[in-house]
Amino acid sequence: PLAERLVVVASQQDSFRSVQGEFGSETSFHGVDLSSPDEIQSFSEDLSSRLDRVDVLVNNCGVYLEKQLIESSWPEIQWQIDVNLRAPILLTHKLLPLLNKGSSPMVVNISSIAALSTPAGQSVYSASKAAVTAFSNSLRKELNPQGIRVVVVHPAGVNTWNDPEPNKLLRPEDVGSLIKFILEADKNCQIDEVTLLALGA
């Protein structure tokens, strides 16, 4: 099997064009429509054919629409549920056989502070992320006996769109640093939940 150290997924292959050179040769890049169960199935089968194990799965997929429920169309509602909730569940389900073969395997699910604070105008988003938190907390009880750790992270807003007031938002690097800290923890250290807030908010 291919000895890849990092597999990176985004909704479109073009998303990697500007950063591809920053990664080593043992990194592969994949464009996958995570709202599509068929594409998730194909991607998972392809990965399973090329890898003998998965040590860490980070489910960071998510879409956000700040809309009152009455203003939201059915496709917008469905899109948020499909990407925010169904995708991490399906990816985890499909990759569990490889995780069971991993070295100190771990699943890290990126939820949101909206799962805890449930702000107005984010009812569908909050519901989908709260479900990710519930999924993580239940899955932990299932997988810990098999030696698989499950962590859920609740970040506040992350500046992925060059906001004019960046001090009110977390930097993507902040989330990355936290995940690095989690991954470097001793294999007997089960970190359940972590919340990240911007000090300037």
C-alpha cells in the first residue's frame, strides 16, 4: 500500500492550487463533494485500496449560512445537514476498519461554538453542529474500548474569509495548533471536548 503520511480533502481539487507546494511528496490531495454519499463512498473505497491503516481522521468539513429558518430554502437546509453532519458520520463509518489498524488511532471532529451557544439566525447550522457533538460523545463510548480516541472541538468564528475585524475571530492557525497539541498528547490521554474563543470578540 502507498505510504502516504497525509491525505487532504476539499470540495474541489482547485482548492489546493495555491498551497500544494507547501506539503511534502507523501501528501495526496482529493476533491470530494462531501454532500454526496456516492462521492464519499468512492473516495473511501479508493483510500482503502491504497492504505493499510489510518492513524488520525480529522473531520473538518462544514458549511455555514446565517439565516433565519423562515428565510432558508429546503436545499440550503439540506446542504448544511448533509455536509456538517452526514459527511463526518459516513467518513468515520467507512474508515473505521482502517482506524482499527492504526497506531494510537484518533478521530477529531470539528463542531462549533454554535453547538453550545445556539445563537439566533443559525438554527440549522447550530442543530447540525450540536449533532456532531452528540455523535462524537456517543462514539467515544463505543470506540474507547477498542483503543480509538474521539475528540470534539468547538471553535468560535475562524477568519477564513479575511474579515475586516480579524481580532474578533480565531485564526485558522489557532485551530491547527490545537489539533497538533491533541495529536501529540500521550496515547493514554483522552481529551473529550475543547472550546476555542477569540479574546478580542
